[in-house]
Amino acid sequence: MLSIKNLHASVEGTPILKGIDLDVAAGEVHAIMGPNGSGKSTLANVIAGRDGYDVTAGKVVFRGKNLLELPVEERACEGIFLAFQYPVEIPGVSNLYLLKTALNSIRKHRGLNDLSAVEFLKLIKEKIKLVEMKEEFLHRSVNEGFSGGEKKRNEILQLAVLEPSLAILDETDSGLDIDALKVVANGVNSLRDEQRAMIVVTHYQRLLDYIIPDKVHVMANGRIVKSGDKSLALELEKHGYAWIAQDPGAAAAPPAGS
Amino acid sequence: MASPANDIDRLIKREYKEGFVTDIDSETLPPGLDEGVVRAISEKKREPEFMLEWRLNAYHHWLTLTEPQWAHVHYEPIDYQAISYYSAPKDKDGPKSLDEVDPKLLETYEKLGIPLEEQKMLAGVAVDAVFDSVSVKTTFREKLAEVGVIFCSISEALQEHPDLVKQYLGSVVPAGDNFYAALNSAVFSDGSFVYVPKGIRCPMELSTYFRINAMNTGQFERTLIIADEGSYVSYLEGCTAPMRDENQLHAAVVELIAMKDAQIKYSTVQNWYPGDEHGRGGIYNFVTKRGACRGGNSKISWTQVETGSAITWKYPSVLLEGDNSVGEFYSVALTNNWQQADTGTKMVHIGKNTASTIISKGISAGHGQNAYRGLVKVLNQADNARNYSQCDSLLMGDRCGAHTFPYMEVKNPTAQVEHEATTSKISDDQLFYCRQRGLSEEDAVSMIVNGFCKEVFKELPMEFAVEARKLLEISLEGAVG
């Protein structure tokens, strides 16, 4: 589904990504871990097409299309969804209105008719249960005055409604207490299926207790320095990122004696 | 990836759909202003003697005044002798039946989306159509007359209800109030007149559509609305003009009078030609609008959506004379390209327990300059006056400006006056967020701006709220920063 080859990107002239290779197939959940500043969020933003990130080399192909040529909204319509680390507030615009406009934009791109107000409400009432939010939530302005947990749940609600083929969760666990984390993880898990891939970007192993990844990649200094299955996350938890930093490149096993 | 600067240039391109010219024979006075012109206008309108005297007094007073310089706007001095003060389609003796109206005029209004055939109109909206200096047609007059509501052009009101006009004209905005009001009082040509009798809730929305067509002509609209005791009326004005490289002057005066327990809701969707992307042409909209809450428990509410004009100078105000009276001002003012706006309100608390609310939303894009200027004045005797003011500015791009000039004069210690102001930008983060959810850049901007204006739009009559939203979209086609 997603194939990234030798991706280099810089921000204001400073190289951040220094050759990323990553293949994600439909139905898979990949976790990307790494210390602060390793380039995890940059990778998420480059895939989504955010301004200010210059791709200096490499290729990103998504379902046969050269993703880097597409504007942000087309990538979204093609099925890429980014759950933001810091969702923005949009005063005066109701959550419901944003969701409806977004869904209908994506449907239009796929050659489908707009959902009627009734159909849309029915859908939304269904989806909102996934994230255990009250309906009044829908009528509040987008993220305005939301707690950290509410913002993240709102991201998952949008994910549930827009049904992308690739969902990227950027530090969705940051700032969540354990209860909110479980709600978010349950929401995400219920959206896992054969057709959908997910990339879960996280600093901590904690989230991966609830969202079990098929593959785990560890980033350091703009590269994926280690890939493995879910046990890699547990090892990281045990040894910390210093372990990777000390032994970049080859570390296929924990250092002897630890 | 496109840089933000490119986006602005690409996107600041708006199309002004009402910029066409109607090719029609007009009778136009030669440019210039003197006593003879004032007399000629009055004579053309076959006005009663008192009106001519009133005009002449205003004219002589105007000669002693100088143009106000305090507004935060810049323009070349206006040559008042280069403007024609009267222009009307030929063979026109005031409004008549629709069959006699020149088809070109009907076509013009049709094109503007304002069909004048009653059966084609929005149900529940009566229209007075003013073309340059004259009213072309007022619809639903008979139906309104059934409940005693008078809705006609001010020229006709001077013929048919001279006493009412004499009693109220200039009672809120005196002829010598300011430079432009004095000029208007001397040369005003047409506008609407509304009288709602005691205890009547006007059964339809009333509206006036102002159209400037002739070149080098000023439009001097005069509107007078009187809501007698216990009555209610909602009134809306709209306006457009052709695209021309020259600036044209529109200097209107609107007076509202609300008696005891009466309510007037006055909404404006202003879409005068704003000039092109280089700042050439456009209307100078120098307007005096004021309402008097004469009686106890009366209420006047101004809502304005100002998207057009090269320069807007306008402060719809309320004199809260009656005890427990209420004044409201809801405004969205948008300046794009080289437009300039200096707009706001005056709330003058005179009676006891009076309350006023001011919600102002300024949006600046391109090189637009947008100033809120407001005065909240509480007089000695106005016990327990309350005011809440909120002025929010939204900036798009880095070449525009937003300015806030709130003035407060409080002479009674029991007053409660609150003022809040914010300035924000449409952030790249907001745009990225919306686009990542599948919205195009234009849709995202329009959604964010509409959200910003929500508190004002909800005050507009339903039919017009939709119009206003669309207008804002067109006016912003393009402004992203």
C-alpha cells in the first residue's frame, strides 16, 4: 500500500530525514518509535504533505500513486489520514460541520454523492459510540476548549468517520491518562481491518500494550535503525533509547549482560 | 510545495459578478454643485416647499464644513464639482406599474438576482429598487398597505405623506450633523420610507436594493424608518455597482425611529464595487446611519456585512433615549486587495437601564486596512447602563492591517462597560488541519472565516445569511496567508 524509498527531507535547510525505507501492506499496523528529535513526526508530516518540509530525495508511492506530487487534500481524499499530535482549534466551526464537509469532500473525490443530513447523522451517532463521546460534543467548535483527552478522542472519531486506507497516528498517546488511552486504543482497534493499514508513531511502549503492532521500527537521527516485531518495543522499554544510540546500525540483540 | 506567498498571489483574485453596466438613456445633471442644482433636484421631484428650504439650509451649512480627516483611510481629495448629483433613467415619473418599467431595468435586477415581479420573488420579502437617483419599483405595496404599513420611496412619501416626513426627517441625523450628512441632506435623491403603525408586526421583510449605474455620478440615498409604539419591522438593504476605474461617491443617510416597545432590525449586505487588485476604482461609501430608541423598552439592532467599497466610512449608531431600551451592533467588515474600512458604532446611553451590545468582526486580506472605531457614551442620568463590546480581527497574509479604536465616555458610576478585543491569523496549522481532512484550500478558508463571523451571521434574516456567506466566499476567493 505504502512504499517509501530512500526518503530525505529537510526543514529550513536542516536535514531531518536521512534515507527512510518503509513498506506498509494493507491490514498491517506498524509502530514507529524513537527518541525526541529522531524524525518520527517529520515522517508523518511529510507523508501527509505539510508545508515547510522539503523532500530532497527519495520516493513515496501510495496505492500506485506518486504521493509527493499530490496536494495535501488530494492525499487525504486518496485515503491518507493523520491523527494530529496537537489538533488545532477552529473557533465557530462545529465539529459536526467539519466532519460533514470533510466526509463529503472525500466522497466527491471518490465519485459518490453527498450524504444527506439524515444519513450523516445516523452514521455519526454510530461512530461516536466508538470513542465514548457525548453527542453534545458534536455541536461544540472544533477542539475549542477541549481537554487533551477530548482532542485525541475527536481525532479518532474523525478517523472512524472518514475511513481512510492509511491512518497515521502521531503521538496520539501523549498527554492521555490511562482511561483515555484505553478509549482511544479501543477505538483504533475496532477500526483495524484487512483493507486498512496504520502507522502508529509513539515515544512510549505503553500505547503498544493496547494497540498491538505487526511491526516495530525504531528511528534515530533521521533513519530507521532497527525493525522487528512487537517484542522490539518491549526491549526498548527495558533498555531505553540509549541502547539504540550506543549501537546504531547493527543492534539485532540487546548488548550482552543486560 | 507552494510557498505561502505564492498562495496569496494566486488566491487573491476575486471576481465581482455585479460589475456590468446597463445601457439605458439617462437624464443626468451636469457635474457640479451649487444652489441651482439643489433647486433643480427638488423641482424634479416636485417636492413641497418645506423640503426645498430644508435642502438649501443643509447646502449652505455644508459649505461651511470641511471633510472629516480623522478616519484611518487614505484617498485623493474628492472634487465635489466634478460629480453629477442626479441621474435617472429617462421618461420616468416615479414608480409605476411593472409593465411600464423599462425592460432593461427589469433585466438588470433579474441579473442581480432581484426579480421585481412579485410572483418570482422570495415569498415574504418586499423590495424597493433604487437605480441611480430614483426608485424604479416597490413591490408588495398594496399588500403591506392592508395592515397599514407604508413602504415606498422617499420621493413618493414626500408627495403622499409629507407630514410624516416633515415630522421625522432630520430628527435623528440633523441636516448639519457632519460633512457627508449635510451634503446628503442638500442633494439626496431617493431611498426608502417605512412607517409601521402602532401594534403592527410588519408581515414581510422589507428591503431596498441600491444600484449605481451612471458614470461620474454620486448616489445620495436617504432612508427613513419609523416604528410606532409596539410595532416590529425587519429591513434589509443590498447594493452593487458597475466596475469602473474611477471612484464613485455614495453618501447615504439612514434614520431609524423606534417608539415605545417598538423594535427595528436593520441589516445591510454591502457589496459595492471594491475596486480592482491594483486599487483602481471602487465606491467611496461614506454613510451616516443612526437610530433613536425614543420610547421605553424599544430596541434597535444593526447588522452589517460589509464586503464591498474601496473605502467604507460608516458608524451605525443608537441613541438609547427611552428607559430600558436596547441597542445592538453586529458587524462583519472585510477588506481585501486595497480596500479600506473605518467602521464601528456609537451607543449613547441616555435613558435608565439601557443596554447595548457591540460585536465587530474585521477581516483583512491582501493590502486591506480595517479599523473598528466605536464610542460607548453613558450620560449622567443614565443609571444602570450596560455595554458589552467585542472586537475581533482576523488577518490573512502579512500585508494587511487591523486597527481598533474603542472610545468610552462614562459619566454615571453605576454603568457597567466591558470591552474585549482579539486579533488572530488564519494559521497554517488550521489550514493544514482542514486540508488533511480533505477540504480544498478555498473551502478551508471559507469555513474558518465563516466560523469567525458566526456570531454576526446568526443575526441576519435566514435568506440573507446564506447570501452573506456566499458573498464572503467570493470576496475572499483567494486570500490565504
